[in-house]
Amino acid sequence: EPEVTQTPSHQVTQMGQEVILRCVPISNHLYFYWYRQILGQKVEFLVSFYNNEISEKSEIFDDQFSVERPDGSNFTLKIRSTKLEDSAMYFCASSSNSPLHFGNGTRLTVT
Amino acid sequence: RKEVEQDPGPFNVPEGATVAFNCTYSNSASQSFFWYRQDCRKEPKLLMSVYSSGNEDGRFTAQLNRASQYISLLIRDSKLSDSATYLCVVSSYSSASKIIFGSGTRLSIRP
């Protein structure tokens, strides 16, 4: 069964550094998403992406965040200057219409 | 009012019991509804979509009440492996949009 893959599985970075989280969505899917989950809290929507542009974003997705689909397969989330409170599990998801299929997540630890 | 609201639990029930979870949503324009399960520190996985007429998948039954903006999940003959957090998921449009997760209901099945 095709699956969404995310790399790395765990990223440790210092506060103020830039990080790029990578995702390879399922190949025939057209809609891509990033969610995050702070430990012990709910899954929070960050952004959705369709037709090479952002279609929706949440209040969390401020100017420190950006997404890109640099080629036909990768979908990346960049955090420009990480803060301690960015520490969380980041999930990529894709869909052809609905529902969402999630990757295994990247655990981001900001120290 | 939260966009998607669930009873956080935890529900602690014996193996073989029937357990029901409820979820309410605030946006009357919501179109698609799902139940996901999430095991500890893992990605959410689709359990079942929720259709207007209600639907069943083995021991799991999902119901939707649009008038009351209410979704339910019933688990019959619960197994130890059903222990997880159950997430109610609602999307406002058919796709490429903000898909919102409830905070989840924790279920623990005891032998």
C-alpha cells in the first residue's frame, strides 16, 4: 500500500536555527498538509497546499513557516528561526480527495 | 466554542464491553467526517469515514446527525488492541481545506 514518508524521523536543533522537514506524499495525491502535535496535546492544522499554492493556513502558520513543493515528489516545511515552543511532532498528510493519509511524523526538538 | 469538541476521557472499560464516543462540531457547512485512531507517539490512522446514513465496519459503527452537528462512534465487543486515542475529524469543504481534529478521546481496555 502506498504511504506518505517523512524524513528525518527525529530532528534536534538549537533555538534560532532553520529547519526543513521533508515529506514525500503518495504519488497520485493532489492535496498536501502539515499538522503538528505538541506532546500530550491535540493534532493542530498548520497548512494545506494544492496546485502549487497554499489553500488554507492556521494562525500558527506565521511568517516563520513556509512550505514548498520543489519538485514533483517532495513537500517541505521550513521553520526559519526555531523557538522552544516549536518542539512537537510534525505530521505530513496527503489526499486525493479525502480522507487524509499521514506520514510517520518528524519529532522536532528545539533546545 | 471549539470547532470540534470531544469528551477527552479517559474511558476505561473491560474487554468485551461496548463503548460509545461523541463529537460535536461548530461549522454547519462541514462536509466530511472521519474517525481516526492514534496510538501513543504514532501518526493518526483512518478508522472509518462517517456517512450521512450511518455506517458500520465490523465492530465499529459511526453515526452522523447533521441537525445536531453531532458524530458518534460505537465500538462493540472491545478488544485490548482497541486501546488508543480516537480522534474526530471534520472538514469544511470536500478537500484542500482546513481539516480539523478534535482533541481526542482516550480509551483503555482492561483484561
